[in-house]
Amino acid sequence: MSNLRDIRLSKLHKYQKKNVAASLGISWPTYDAIENEPDRMTRKQAEALADYLGVSVDEIFLPSKSN
């Protein structure tokens, strides 16, 4: 599972893809592609998304550590 999807669906967020996409000014299919491959995001989109979700850009791109 991707970090981005985990963040979006976490108990703190639970955002729908269409709402996240709208906040970025993109279609939900485009957001879906980004969620599956975050490297497709521009730096500006990554910063806007991190701000919207209340996380750092690193949290989107770096693997989370699980115990």
C-alpha cells in the first residue's frame, strides 16, 4: 500500500479522492494515477497536497517504518 493512500485514509484524514483532487485542481483519475505513482506529481502539487493533508512532503515519498 502506498504512503499517500495510507495518509489519505488514516483515521485523522479519511479524505475522498475526489475532494483531494479538487483541492489540487486536478481530476480524480489524475489524482488516482498520482496516488499509485507519487513520482508523477510536480513539486508544487506535492507541496499543496502535503499542506492539504497536514503532513510533510517527506511523509508522502519516504516509506513508513512499521514495527
